Amino acid sequence: MRTLMVLVLLISIPLSWVGRDVVRSMRESAVERAIHEAGGEAIYDYWQPDEYGMVGQRVEPTGDWWVRKLLGDNIYSYVTCVDLRDVENPEVLIPRLQHFTRLKYLLLPTTVASESLVETLKQLPDLQQCRLDLSPCSPIILWELAQCQGIEALQLQANELSDSSVDVLLQFPGLKSLTLRETPMTDAAMPTIAKITTLNELVLEDAPEITNDGFQTLESLPHLTRFFASGTQIDEGCVDSLRTMTNLDNLEITPGKLKLAYYPWGLIRLDTRQQVRGKLFPPDGPREDLVRVVHIEEDLISFDPDDLILPEQPSE
């Protein structure tokens, strides 16, 4: 009898482990099916992710083949990436994401910032990359979201952030991309944004109180490579600041019809602020030896990574 009890114990321990994995796998599979039926994507870890965390190359799932043959490919695998951007009602699915205990990548559409969202994100300890598009969003909710893991991108629409509450953004330790739409913030808020040293992309839309003075404070951002602005008061006077923002690769500012009080239309060298003659051709050689040029048109100030010239190219 004692031998039988020991045998039962030895058999029950591994069975309990398998049973736990079966229950977890069934729960994740149910949520994964619901996401796909709603038009979203849920990807398991046997799909190697690309740079955005999306589907790449399939690899062999974890675990012995005979166990997977018996209990399914997902018995030892976990959902690591979810994309709900094409889901019509993501609020229904968001609370169920907490069942994906090893979720690393999360992409959401425009979502109401709620306590439910905050609580769900807090249940995802392995989250590495999360992009949130929130409308509306109060500073209180942002303070709570800052305690969650992996939030790299924030898009705030019709937000309630003001010059006095913008410092909440400093609580996001890994913030790389920030979009502010229809914001009442003024130039007084820009020095705070300039303290987000991890930022490499900044988008301002319908921010009518932001001027060249506010833009100038962004010179201190060490990793800013992309800047886009529309509906602001930033105009061609920002060219002086661009001379020191050597890491910028993409710039697009649509300030409305320019008065062109500072520079003529056309291509302007940032080193000498003179107009460039001729057409641009991508030059060879190390990028650090090349000169950045900026396009100034009637309603657009811009450049992209290839807007570079050799130092000896003629100027007017």
C-alpha cells in the first residue's frame, strides 16, 4: 500500500505540471482565436519577430515533438506579440491580454485611457515594446501608466496635459516616440520635453502655441532623429536651431504659408545657410563628412536622410 501511494505521488507531480500547461495553453488559445476573429493578430514565440515584433520566420516550437503531437504545438509556447490596431472594439479584448503572461510586443489602436487598460498592462511583466494611442488621457492615468513595463511610444490626442503637468512624461523611462495632438501646451512645456533623453521621434499636431523658441530647446535631445510638426508657429526661423541638431535625419514642418523673412525658397546648406545650386545627388563617403541641406518651400520645411551634399558643392 505504501509503495502504491509513493507511485501515485510520483506520477501525479509531473501530471500536475502538464495539466497546468494544458490549462494555460487552452486559455491563451481561446484569447488568440478571439483576437483573430476580431481582425487582430496574436503571434506565438515560434515565429521569430521582425524589428517591430511582427511575424518573421517560423522556428521549431519548444518541447518534445511527441508531447506537441499529443497536446498541440502551443503546449509549451506562449503568445509574445499582439496587434489590435485593426480591431473595431479593442476595449473588449484588452482585459483578456493579461492571460498572455509572456507578452513582449503590444500595438493598440486609438484607445480610451482607462483603469482597465492600466491594470491589464500591470499584469504583463515581460512587456518590452508597447505603443499606446490614447484619447483622451488625463495626467492621473499617465502617472499610473508610467509604472507599467515597456511603454516606448505614446500618442496623446485631445489630451489634458498642460505646461504644469507635462512633467509626468519624465516618468516613462524608455519613451522613444511621442505624439501630441490638439495640445494646449506652450513653449514653456518644451524644456521639460527636452529632458526626455531617450526620445528619438517627436510629432506635434495642432499645437498652435509652440514657436521657434520652443523648438530651440530641443537642441539638447541627444537621440532625436525624427521631428514632424503641423499647426504650430514654427517657421523657417528654426533653420538656425537645425544647425546644431546633427542627429536629425527626418524633418517635416508645415507652418502654413511662409513669409520667408529669413531665407529664400529652395535648398539651404545648414553649415553656411546659403542656397545650393543644382540638383541633389546622394554622394558617396562617410556621412559625417557630408553637409545637411534643408528644403524651404512656400508651405513646407523638410529634409530626409538622403538630403546631403559634399562640402565643395557650389552655393549661391
